Amino acid sequence: MKFFIDSANLDEIKDLVKKGIVDGVTTNPSLILKEKERTGKSFEEIVSLIASVVEGPISVEVNSLEYEGMIEEAKNLASISKNIVVKIPMTENGLKAVKTLKNIGIKTNVTLVFTPVQAVLAAKSGATYVSPFIGRIDDISDEGIKIIEKIMKIFKNYNFETKVIVASVRNPIHILNALEMGADIATIPYKVFTQLIKHPLTDLGIKRFLEDYEKSKN
Ligand code: G3P
């Protein structure tokens, strides 16, 4: 399973790139706004800076809800860097845009997907990636991870090539479950990456080894 970081924060992205544990980036308008407020940089600057440090796919969302607007924005985004993937919302216009963009060689990530059948429709339109939001389903008292299991099974049944990005990840258990289900990718907030790295027994072990090392020097 590939690990993407779900963030537009350049410091977070750089840190994980240095650690060699990140294969790509996903952003959304809320994450870009946070980075704009943190750094004062413009939307284009933020996207270009991310593209300058990440070799893998970088998903950036269109803001238009109209078909023509989506296509225009998608072309502009794709011209920023060859690894830009255009995030398109799961709507009727969105599906139309995905089909057109596939025909002209622009990669897409269909976002705000909440059911397995929405994922199938995105795949049929030619989406490169589909992003089911599991945490937001948990938030309304259902088990978001279940749709990942269903989507993986359905995509296998019908040999869909679209890759599944487990999105709206909130905790390490989401990642363990996604790994067990054979998801293609999980897009993970920085905080969850740090939770995945840490274990109290690792910290305790390091402390004890250091103490014994100090004693062994005398
Ligand atoms: O990857 C989707 C993500 O950006 C949304 O996450 O936590 O706002 O539901 P969240």
C-alpha cells in the first residue's frame, strides 16, 4: 500500500519526504487555506512548492462546479507540474469532466465518495484514483472502513484499474485495516504518521539501552 500525506503544509511534507515514507500528496481547499494562513503564500505558490519537493502524484482540487470551469481549472493545474492529479468532486458534472480529462491525458482523483457504487461510477468514467472518505462516515456513526472492503472486492471482480485512496483517515487503526484489506493507497494526516511511528515500548527500550550504555562506559 502506498502512503500519501493529506496535507498542504510544506514543512510536514518535506519532513516525510526526508524520512522516505511518503509516496504522494493529497490536498483539498481547506488544507490549502490552512497553508495560506500559515505562510501567506498564494494557491499557485503553495502547489508549485509542493511539486518542487515531491516526485509522486499530488492531488489538487478544482473549485468550479460547472463542467467547463472544471476542465479549464484542470488544464491550468496540470500545467503546473507533470505529477499533478486533478481532484474532481463526485457529481454529474464531475463524472463528465473525468471522462474528458482522461481522453486528454490528465489524471484525476474523484473525491467526496461515500458509497461503493459512487466509486464504481468514478471508475467507469475513467478516474485514475477514487477517494472514499472513511472518517466522515465514522463521524455520522457508521463504520467507514467497511466501504473500503466492498470497493476493493468490487474493483477486483470487474478488473477496474482505478486505484483506491483511503481518505479522511483519523487514526492508526484505519491504516492497519486498510493494509489488511489490500487498499492501494491511504492518504494520511501528518499527526497520524507520527502516531504510526511511535510506540511506548520502543521509547522504553531506547531509554533502557541508553542507561545500560552509560553504565557500560564506566
Ligand atoms: O483526504 C480527505 C481529507 O482531506 C478529508 O479529511 O479529516 O477533513 O474528513 P477530513
